[in-house]
Amino acid sequence: MVLRRLLAALLHSPQLVERLSESRPIRRAAQLTAFALLQAQLRGQDAARRLRRLAAGPAGSLGRRAARFKDTFTQELRRGLRERPGPPPGSQRGPGANP
């Protein structure tokens, strides 16, 4: 509790804040933070630009890709279900199963 009050009093001192802002570690931390924020903003803008270009491509291009994905997924799922081994004998449960 005492440490918190002491820290709050120090951080409310304009002279101390000014001296800290001029120190090399604090300036470097601010530079790195600004760099990281700028890079994230640029990457976000680039991703948004690519998505807009993809959506605005040839008419129905995105729709065709989605339909092709759905068809391929459905075919692979059905093929996987056909090729899986059946249950071992006697492991069936249900109305026709022997107790």
C-alpha cells in the first residue's frame, strides 16, 4: 500500500516524468512500440486490400471457390466413410443386436 502511494506520488511529479521521458531506455521502448503499431496497421491494411481484391475478382470467383471447396469436402467425407473398416462382429448395439 505504501509502495503504491509512493509510486503514484512520483509519477505525478512533472519533473520526474520529464526526466524519464528523456532517458534512453524509455525513448527506445517508445520507438519499438511505435514501430510495432505501425507494422500491425500496415499488415492489417494489406490484408484488407487483398480480401477486397479477392472478393471483387471475376464475377462469382469467390462463390465458385466456395462451391468447389464444398464439393471436394463432401466427396472426401463420403470416400472416407466408405473406406473405413466396419465394426467388429458382435459390437453392434440396437434393436437387432444380440444381448
